Amino acid sequence: MKSIDKIFAETLKYFVQQERSQRSFAAKVGISAPYLNDLLNGRRYGEDQTKRKIASALGYPDRQYEDFLDIGRLIVNGDVSLDSEGQAVINEDVLRVRGFLPINYSERMLLGPDNVIQITEDYRHTHVVVHGPTLRRSTALGLQAFRVPDDGMEPIIPKNSLIVADLTVNNLDHIKEGQVYVVCLDRDSRQCFLKYLSWGEKDKLILACSENRKHRTVAAYVEDVTLVGRVIMGIRNF
């Protein structure tokens, strides 16, 4: 198999592993299931136009085709491997040298009994990777990604989009107006939301506001508020 064909096949295998079946994956990218099986097993290599069509269907059109192939290159070089469940295991050293930081991800913003939000995918298996220099970070220490549970910050941060928060900013004394925070205002429900925070009465009362004006401003006593972290990055589609 030619080098570029092997790289493409490895990239393809990575994305197929994320799908529930080869048949559904084939339908997504616009090819037949038998043809996909041939590509995965090296019985056929596929024309360049076909490869680019598949990459485009997976979100890597035109000039982003090389980014698509880079995933296969990392796998071929041993920089990324797949575990027994088909999930990517990232070589942290390789990513760190390039300035990229894999971070923990949580599907739900729900506080556990220890006031920590449970991690769904840890940094070794996460699909969330940030560029450290852009965020002025040399490590991922204190960073965590979350799925947004509601429309309180729409249209800036839509429901079900992704945010990255700095969990080291968790002291109410350090809140700044105009910044967005991950906060829990109800210790019974344990549900966290994104809010603008300000003091209603210093050291006593916190005001929590939403971008979406359909959501009313909430006043809460300091002892009832759990500040999880400050939002430093948002991705509208994920």
C-alpha cells in the first residue's frame, strides 16, 4: 500500500471507530458500505477525488484535507494510538511540543458531592484539545471542557455548545463584571450554568445574569453559591 493510502486508511479507521456502524458511516460520507470495507482493509485505495470527498464530508474540505491526513500520520508514527474500544490515546509529549494541550471533558455540568463536576473523558482520551500559546498556557492544569446545558448565554454561547473553563478561578472574591463563569446557585439540584456575576451586597449577596434576556437575574446568598470556574473559550458548534 502506498504511504498516502496507508495514512488515509488509518485516518478513516479513526473516524469509523467513532460511528455506531460501518453502514451508518458509509451513508454519512456518501459511499457504499462494501466500498468502505475495501478501503479499510486495503483491498482498494480510492481515487484522490474520492478521498477528498470523504474528508470533506467529515468536516475537512479543500485546504483542510492535509489536516485530515495529519490524524493518520500521527497514528502511523505512533503518536496517537487506539485503545481496545477504538478511542484515541494521545501521546501527550508530541502534542505538548507542538503547543497543543488535551484537556478533561464533562458531558454534564452537574456538581458531585465533593463539589466537582464528574469527568466524562479524561485528558488521555479526550476529543478536546486546545492550543496552549493562544490561551497563554503552557499546561492544561486547571482547565476543563463542558457541554453547555441551557440557552442562558445565547446567542453568544448556544445550548449544547462547548466551553473551556479555568477551574483555578473559583473564589467569589475575584469575580469581575463582564466575564462569564460556571456557577451553581442551587445546591439541591447541583446543576451548574453559565452566568455573569456581580455583587448585590459585598460578601453577602451575588447577582447572576444571563445574556439571554428571557432568563431573569437571580440573587443568591454567598453561602449558597458554588463558583466552579471562569469561561476562557467557547466553541459554537461541537
